Amino acid sequence: MADYSVKLLAKKPVTHNVNAYTVEKPAGFTYTPGQATDFSILKEPWTAEKRPFTFTSLPTADTLQFTIKSYTDHDGVTNALTHVQPGDEFEISDAWGAIEYKGEGVFLAGGAGITPFLAIFRDLYAKGQIGANQLFFSNRTTSDIILKEELEQILGDHFFNLISGENAEGYYHGRIDKDFLQKHVTHFDQPFYVCGPDAFTESILKALEELGAKADALVFEK
Ligand SMILES: Cc1cc2nc3c(=O)[nH]c(=O)nc-3n(C[C@H](O)[C@H](O)[C@H](O)COP(=O)(O)OP(=O)(O)OC[C@H]3O[C@@H](n4cnc5c(N)ncnc54)[C@H](O)[C@@H]3O)c2cc1C
């Protein structure tokens, strides 16, 4: 896999702990919506610290974008990213990953796990192909919801928010589990896209299989 040095062009807040980073796109660089890259900050002591992040830009755009949640409770890469400035350099690898669009279905995202789906939805919307895709998006609080207005615009009434950490009016309360899926998903013979923290992905995949979803219709990062 090749590596590329790219400059940060712009950094914009998305939520209280998520920023959008616009970076240069190397000539001829390609990826499909849902794919990720091995990313590092080209400034010591971070150069060797590779972390996976997903492209959230349209593949046709002139620049690349990442949408990254920062964990400021420890000194990792995402905390260091809160201090970078336009002009700073990153290294990225060729694109990789198993998440890609395989037809109309149900998308289940937890927190920053929305990023591959954001890329897929932006691409489908730009092509006028959003269809009947549904998104169930799980967050702890309403302030954690990434790009709610944009997702509402793209998905309309096919966008459902669950909040687990507070009682927020107008939102489903709780987590995505077997009961929730049974109640809110009309049929299990369709693609399911799952992305979130490991425990989120594992528990949802298990519930989906118990509810009759076929293994080859489950799309997730392996
Ligand atoms: C394929 C893929 C694509 C991804 N795409 C995105 C994306 O587009 N956007 C995005 O925001 N994230 C994405 N992630 C997640 C992202 O890679 C991680 O959040 C990131 O690697 C964390 O790096 P870090 O150095 O800040 O934390 P690390 O030090 O690597 O820690 C990893 C996790 O452990 C916990 N942790 C570790 N040490 C401590 C500590 N001392 N105190 C408290 N907590 C601790 C943190 O909660 C953190 O989530 C993706 C992950 C994968 C696998």
C-alpha cells in the first residue's frame, strides 16, 4: 500500500467533540464511499501512530474530508488532532475496508460509527439514489448527534434517532437491541449495515442473525 503526505486545508467543528478536517487529495487518489485509510499526524511524537479514519467526502470532490471524534480524556491521536492547524501535514494510506453500498437496506450506527454511512448517503443523495434506505442512529445525548440536519435533509422520515443517556423529548429512548429491531424493522430479508463501537456492532449482528438476517446481507468492518 502506498502512503501519501497531505496538508490540512480546513478544520471545522461538527459537535462538541467532533471536527471535520478537509485535506488535500493526492493526484489520482480513489476510494469508494465507506472506505477508510491508515492515518497519522506528520509531527513528532505522532508520525508512527497510525489510526483508521473514514473518508466522508464525495469521491468526485477535489479534496478529502474526515469527520473525527476526539477523545480528550487521554493523550492519543484524536486528542492531538484537536491541536492541529491548517498547513499541518498528515500521512494517509491507500483506501481499504469492507463497508460499501450493497443496495437498499437498514443502516445501524453508534456515535462516530456514522462516518462510513455519511459517505454512502452523501454519494447516494448526490446521485439522486437515496431510495428507501433507513438509518437508526444511536447516541448517548442529543448533543452527540453528528450532522443531524444534514441526515434529516438526506433521509427525511427514514431517519430515526435513539438517545440512551438522557430522556430527550421526541427521540427514541434506549439502545438498539433485538426488541427494538423487531418492533421497527419491517423485514429481515434485506441488507443491514452496522457500524459503531465493537460491543455495539457485535450485539446488533447477533440480534440480526437471531431475527433471520442472512450472514451475506450483513455489511460491517471485519
Ligand atoms: C475502519 C475504521 C474506521 C474509523 N473511522 C473513524 C472516523 O471516520 N471517525 C472517527 O471519529 N473514528 C473513526 N474510527 C475510530 C478511530 O479509529 C478511533 O477513535 C481512534 O483510532 C482512536 O485513536 P486515539 O489515539 O485517540 O485513541 P487510542 O489511544 O487508540 O484509544 C482507542 C480507544 O480506547 C479508549 N482509551 C484508550 N486509552 C484510554 C485512556 N487512557 N483513557 C480513556 N480512554 C482510553 C478510547 O475511548 C478510544 O476509543 C474508525 C475505526 C475503524 C476501525
